[in-house]
Amino acid sequence: MNISEFHDDKKDVSAKQIFKTTEGNVTALQILENAILKEHVTKVPALLVCVAGKVIFENENGLHQALAQGDSLHIEPMVKHWVKGVHDSQLLLIK
């Protein structure tokens, strides 16, 4: 199965949990070009991995980082952040 198959092609932003353990989970994210995953926080450290496409990750501390295919980023807990789609993108969020 391809990661893109977890999502509806028409939704600008889509999240679907694809794997869960007793200690964490993996969520497949789709962010289409010019769409924004709105501002939010995570209570636990997380890892964001770009599988395809390109996004811009930003947080309230001034971090502004582009992620393209194969790039990853550690997300700090309790820090507001958001993600903008530069190109149609598929990502994995690991918590």
C-alpha cells in the first residue's frame, strides 16, 4: 500500500493513524500545495518525516524549516507549530 492511499485526494489536509503501539503511534499526513496544517501543540516529543513533496514547518520560537523528500525534523512538546504545503506532500508523524 502507498502512503497516499490513506487519504482522500480532495482534502487539503488529512491525518490518519496507521500504526499504534502501547507507547506511541504513527500518523500519515497529507498536506496539499498551499494548504496549512493549522497551529497546534504536541504534548510529547515527535518526529516529522517528509516522504514525498515539500512543506515548510514553522513554530512560535521562530523556526522556519523546509522539509523535502527524505527530510525529518524533531518537534518539541508544548511549542505551537504549523505546517504549510509548498507542493502536494505526504508525511509521517511519529510520536
